Amino acid sequence: MLKYLITSDVEVIPVSPEIAEKSGEFKFYYGSSMSLADAVIGATAWKEQAVVVTSDRHFLRIKEIKVRFV
């Protein structure tokens, strides 16, 4: 199943300097409760104007992104 998802439904987006910078801003602003990985996910969603679909409530605090909580 994972192989199917990777080859057909998932776009790999490299971490650009803009995403890296925004990740740092999110990490600084939203504090130690947010991991660097989650800050990168949030920054990527911000840059790509994408929706983060998650069950992690801390994404709901990021006002700059759209989140669909499941």
C-alpha cells in the first residue's frame, strides 16, 4: 500500500530556504511543544497553500495554515 501511495498520490517537496526560514519562525513562535519536523510540515503547508490533515492538535495553533483535524 505504501509503495502505491508514494508513486501515485504523494508529491515530494524539497525544503527550500523559504520553508526552512518559516520553519524556524514557527518553532520560535510556537515554542518547544512543536517539533522541528512539525514546524517543517507547517511551513511547507504555508508555502504550498496546502491543508494539513492531522490528529495532532498543536497544528491548530498555527494561524498561518489551514488544518483539517481528524
